[in-house]
Amino acid sequence: MNAPTPRRSWLFTPGNHPRRVEKVFQSGADVAILDLEDAVAAEEKTAARASVVEALRRPRGCAGFVRVNGWDTAWCYGDLQAVVGPWLDGLVLPKSECAQSVRTFDWLLTQLERERELPAGALELVPLVETARGVVALEQICAASPRVRRVAFGGGDYTLDLRLQWTAEEGELAYARARLVHCSRVAGLEAPIDTVELQIRDSERFRRAAARARQMGFQGKLCIHPDQVPLANAAFAPTAAELAQARAVVEAFERAEAAGIASIQVDGLFVDAPVAAQARRLLALGAAAPERA
């Protein structure tokens, strides 16, 4: 069972800070997100576009995405006109609340790809779901465009929208997280990306949040500080112990199948076809990122 390329750490950096933009590509993140939205003041948004494109055009070791301003703002169309080119891997769409906004982005990108002689559908769209309206509309958002390969969760605006207290235990985020995982699966998307952790000096809180998200079916986490990147990479990669157990499960189950047996025990664990399939998936994930397994 082949696993997609792991995208466990998505690091935001303000698009108008050249030094930070330079560092984001050296952070070890799987994806760098150059931000034109919340991290950039209104008076600097237009000028930041050129800095973002300049950074993306340089050699880099990870995927490069841009979070543009929302589709209903004065900057969105200008953002797209400025940043779309062969240097770009995809766009993060903030405050995604309906399928129509995703389809609008899709149409605009199709025109820009044609105009700039890019392969059709080359650019990915990642809807960032950050409100109650977005969570309710998730099934339609996930199915709105073939450019959408995964969706992401924004806990800051979500808790603001619903007047929730964002606690260390994060029980208040469970419903939204479950919706992202379920709707992604129904639409045939990759596993979603979890929200940022605002407490940037609390590594243990980040680890707990990332472990919780992985248990719930997420593939990675948004990050807002370079120190969070290795924590995310480790949290969403299988450990050596997990890989060893998965290997033992797969090998034992294959021997059992060859003997006509469909269920066995491995070190006290009941193993049937779904359990074996889960173990194969884990091994595929470990093979996709062996240096962090």
C-alpha cells in the first residue's frame, strides 16, 4: 500500500519579512506557507507579493504555498495575479465557508494557468476551515474541486467564531476535527492538516495536541514557529516500536493467510484483515519518511 508524500509540518511565515521568508525554507518543514493574510498588515499586503514571488523563485528544499487573502477582500485577486507561476506549488484559502468560493478560485487558477502556460490543474488548493459555517459546509468544500487534495483546520478563528475557550485538552475542537476527517474520507481526499498551537514556548502542549490529532486521523499540523517543525515531523511519523509491531503483524498475517487462516493473535493483539491493512499503511508511511521513522 503506497502512502502519499508525508506533509506533516506546514510552517507559516509573514510574506513581508525577507529574513523570515529565507529561514522558512531552511526549517525542515515539509511545506512552507508564505502568508499574505493575517500576518501582514493592510498597508503592506500589496508590496509583500513581490517578496513572496522572489523567495519562491529561489532554489528550495520543500513545497512552497501562499496563503492569499480571502476571496471577498480587496486583495485576493491581486494576490493571485502576482503569485501564480511555475514557482508556486499551491494556495491556502483562508476562512473557507462554501463550495462556491473554492470553485471561484479553481476557475481563476484555470485561466491563469492557461495564460501563463502552466499545466492544467497544476496548482493545489488547500481550504482552511476556520468557522462554524465552514465546518457545516465541509462535505461540499471537500468535493468542490479536483485541486483540493486535503483541507486544513484553523482553530484560532474557529474558537473566536463560536466563543469557545481554547483549552489545553482541546475537547472543544473534537467535533470540528472529526468533521474534517470524515468529510475528507468521504470525498476521497488525503487526511487533513490540524490547526496551529498558539503556545509557541510550550513544547509539551504541542506534542500532546499533535498526538491527539494523529490519533483522530490527521496527517500533519500547521506551525507558526520553526521550533514546532521537528515536533510535528516526529509526532506524525511512526516510531521504531510501531514499525516493528506493524512488521510483525503483517508477516504473521501473511503466513496465516497462506495457510487459509483469516484471523490470528500477535503478542496478544487480535489480527484480522482490517488490522493487517492498518499495519501495512503504517509501514508505507514509515517507508515514505525513513529518516524520521
